[in-house]
Amino acid sequence: MSETFRKLKELMIARLRLTLGPEDITEATKLFGPDGLGLDSIDVLELVVGIKKEFGVEIIDRETAEKVFTSVGAIAEFIEEKK
């Protein structure tokens, strides 16, 4: 597991107050819907701020956000590419 992925999971659990443990979140974990983490638009905004603070990576437009916020692994991959 990459350091970025581990830090991202910790960030998500802390900032979004998730009741899951890090071991419950995989790269394939979806962000939205009943099969995923069940996040909403406010959670996404909180995540955007957290990613900028923790990793120095900005998600500045909707098109990018729609591609990145599909799964936890997709976010980690985007962060790795932009670091």
C-alpha cells in the first residue's frame, strides 16, 4: 500500500468522521451511493480542502472532480500524479 493511499484513508476517516477503520477502505471503495461510503456534496468539499492541506494538490474544476471522485484509489492515483 502506498504512503499516499494510507494517508488519504486516515484523512477521510478523520475529516469526514467515518465510522469505518482504515482496513475497511480499499482502492475500489466507491465514494457515493449505498455500495460506497455514502458521501454527499458537503463531504466532497471537505475532502477537497483536506487534500489541498495534506498533499498540496488542488482539484479546481468540476470535470476533474467528476473523474477523480469515483473511488478512493482514483483519488490516491490523482494525488500521486500531481505531487
